[in-house]
Amino acid sequence: MNIRKDTMIRISEAEGITIPNINWRERVIKVCGKGRKEGGVPFQKHLSAT
């Protein structure tokens, strides 16, 4: 739930997240949104620790 609250992504986008979609170094999650559009969503440093 922290991912959704901190990044403001949709439930459907959060369900599609897999480990290869997470770039820990740049702190970006690749998500597939409406219309199958891909985008990068930044996340906070504290999210990577939880």
C-alpha cells in the first residue's frame, strides 16, 4: 500500500509491477497505464527501505 500512497499510481498499475520494472539506482518504477502506455514513476528513498 505504501507504493500506491507515495507514488499516486492506480491499482491496476500497481498490480502489474514486477521486480525487473523497479530501477533501484534511479528510484523509478516502470508502470503500464491506461491505453498500455508505459511510464516511469519516481519513488522516495524511504520506500526502497520498506
